Amino acid sequence: MIQPDEYIRSLLKRQPGESVTARGWVKTRRDSKNVHFIQLNDGSSPVDLQVVLDAGLVPPETVAAITTGASLSVEGALVASPGKGQAVELKARTVKVHGAANPETYPLQKKKHTLETLREIGHLRPRSNTFGAVFRVRNALAFAIHKFFQDRGFLYVHTPVISASDAEGAGQLFEVTTLELGKPPDFTQDFFSRKTFLTVSGQLEAEIFAHAFANVYTFGPTFRAENSNTPRHLAEFYMIEPEMAFCDLKGNQDLAEAFLKSLVEQVMEACRPDLEFLTKWYEPELLKTLDGLVNSRFERITYTEAVAALQKSGKNFEFSTEWGADLQSEHERYLTEELFGKPVIVTDYPRAIKAFYMRANDDGQTVGAMDVLAPRIGEIIGGSQREERYDVLKQRIAEQGMPEEAYWWYLDLRRFGGVEHAGFGLGFERMLMYLTGMKNIRDVIPFPRTPGNAEF
Ligand code: ATP
Ligand code: MN
């Protein structure tokens, strides 16, 4: 096993003269008359360790097996590197090839592959420079999320993956059943004696916990049978859902803004070289927009103001900008990229287009919803103050034609120690798109699940 101080990331920071063993996979081998130069990487760093192997030191068969993709252990001494980009390189004394990778058949050769091609070799793409950077950023972001909430005393709660409720009331559900396919279903005979689904959100269960622990968050997988094939939707994705008791829409917005800023700051600190790599190869504006997010004060406008701004814009939008219509991607981009040039929080949407649990405003027309929109990707967070008034909630459930019996426990929260509360959902992969500059959500998750795709 590689010990913490043996990762290439650590070796690159050590002093010349130290004896070390490096392990990893060969990126490239280059031969000159007297030496072989091997670029070695173990996934810990966007910078490879350069190994210098004197010609004749190991048998020719060993050298021949050191090709792109092969796994090696190299023992030797660190020496000052004459090349730029790294301070030290490794002068090899012994080399062990653990597994060769036939250059005739190994698909991930040095040449630059398109992201689409790399998706077809999902078992090998983590070894590429691009996906090395993306998955290190993903790891750092997951850690940053827990850090943010744990520092503030939020309780981490695991909500169920298999659920009987459809939080959004919006369809797009994957059913979970052990009934035989093809027969008319009798759900009383099913595994759970009822209809169940893969969860679309942990919010309703998080609300239960917020009524006991005040500030809580979930962070887990979520499933939606989105048959839409967009670059921003997955069938399986991760969502972070904080829920806060004794909190209104203003507190919710403040937390969302502090949260996004903290995440960007923490990842910039942890993964600077990766973000520089991604800026160079994928999104020239990346570091600039990340700095912009940290240093801006998010714009806050109501849906009604947003609609007025869209109508005044003089733009020819494809979708309607009438009051009552949902904001589309093109509208979100106009607001964030052109009108304000920074993240925008839009609040108080028409009640007809939002979920039943959002708190009804006194105007009778709108609910206390909030969406956080970010330049380049549009909606990144959706949230709301929740309806804590028993009678109003009951009426909203009826109004949307939903079965009241199914929500008995949700209604009970409003009968026993109910309190104003609010929360939001951040799509983990949407945030990663923002942080990495990747344009397709399939390229920020290890094994994307989309219509027709579940190979790896
Ligand atoms: P959209 O309009 O983009 O489909 P939504 O309104 O369905 O989003 P919510 O139900 O509010 O989204 O979910 C909360 C967050 O989860 C969204 O803000 C987004 O970041 C993320 N999200 C929603 N659907 C998906 C999906 N299919 N794949 C990845 N992330 C998603
Ligand atoms: Mn959606």
C-alpha cells in the first residue's frame, strides 16, 4: 500500500538526496542515448514524477514493458531536477513492472482524446489528466461540504434511498419492486407491501430531523427518470439538502450564499493546480468566475422583478417570459451572465409552478421559493421556506390532488412542535460543473447514468 508520504504529490515536495519508492502508472516513456525518461503518476497530483532510468541498468525486456499504462514500483534517490515544472526527479536504482499494458491494444495512449471517446472507456478514463483533475476536485468538494456544515454544528442525516413518497409530486420516478414483470401488479403483494420508488429528494425526511436537531443536512444519491438527455441532467446524481428549523427565506438565502462561497474557496485552496489545468484546457474563464463568485455579493430579486427584467431586455427568447411561466435556461443565463454578471437568487415564484410544501405568501399568488442561478450553468440550488401552517399545508395538498393519507407524518410535524423552517437542495454534479468548467454533467461523475447508458 502507498503510505501517505509516498504519494507522488508528497514526493514532489521532498528534498533531493532522499531515498524513496514511487509507485504508479506510466504516462509516457521517452528514450535518449543514455537514459530513459518515465513520467509516472499515481493519481495524487496533476504533475507527474519524472523517473530517470540509466540505460543498461535493467534488462531490455523490462524497459520494453515500461509503456504507457503499465504499473511500476521504482526505488531510487530524489535528485534536483534540471527541467522546469518540478523541483525533484527520481533517479532509479531498481524498477519492478507489476502489470504491462500492451501498446498495440491499450486504448488510452498519449494523444489527446475527446471527452466523448473517454466516456466509452469509463474503466480507464480516471487515469487521464483531465479526469484526474475532475475527480480530485470532486473529492475535495465532498470534503468541503461536510466541513462547512460540521463547523456550523449541522447534523448529518442519512435519508432513505428507497422511499414511498414522491417529494416533488412530479413523476420522473424509478419504481422499486420485486413483483414479476409482465403481470398486472398487486402492490399489496410487493416487497414493502406498497408502491416504492428510488428517492428523488431527501427533503421531507430531512424536515423530520430538523424538527429534532434544528440544523441538519443530507448528502446522498438521488434518482430521477429524466428522459431528456440534456447536458445538465443525470438519472442518478448526488444532492446536498440542508434543512433549518427557526429559519425563514432570508436565513435560507444567507446560508446558500455563504455555503457556495465557502465551497469555492475551500476547493480553490485544495486543488489549485487542478483548477489551473482545467482553466488552460477547458474553460479559460474558470478561475476568473470562481474568484468572481467568492468576491461578489449575490444579486437578490423576486421572480416578478426577474420577469420584468426579461421583458425589458429586448432579447428574442425562445421561451415565454409571461408572468407565470417557469424560468428557462436561456432566461437564467441572461440574468446571471448579461444583466448582473454574477450569481442571482430569484425568490417568490408563482405558486402554480412550485411544489406543495413551499410556504404560501400573503399575496395569494406566490410562494417562498428561491433558486440560486450561477453564470455558465444556470440553476444550481433550488430551495424554499416550508409551509409550517397545518391548515394551509392541508389545503395545498388537496389543491394539487395529492393523497393526504400518504403525508400523515409530514402533516403531524405541523401539529406537534411545528416551527418555521427552510432548506434547499444543491446538485453536487451541477456544482462540479461550475467548479471544473466541464460542459457535460456526464464528465463530472465517475459512472454516469443517463437514458440508454449504464455500462460501467
Ligand atoms: P432543473 O430545472 O434543472 O431540472 P429541478 O427544478 O428539477 O432542476 P430541484 O428539484 O430543485 O431541481 O433539485 C435541486 C437541485 O438538484 C437542482 O438545483 C439541481 O442542482 C439538481 N438537479 C436536479 N435534477 C438533476 C438531475 N437530473 N441531474 C443532476 N442534478 C440535478
Ligand atoms: Mn428537473
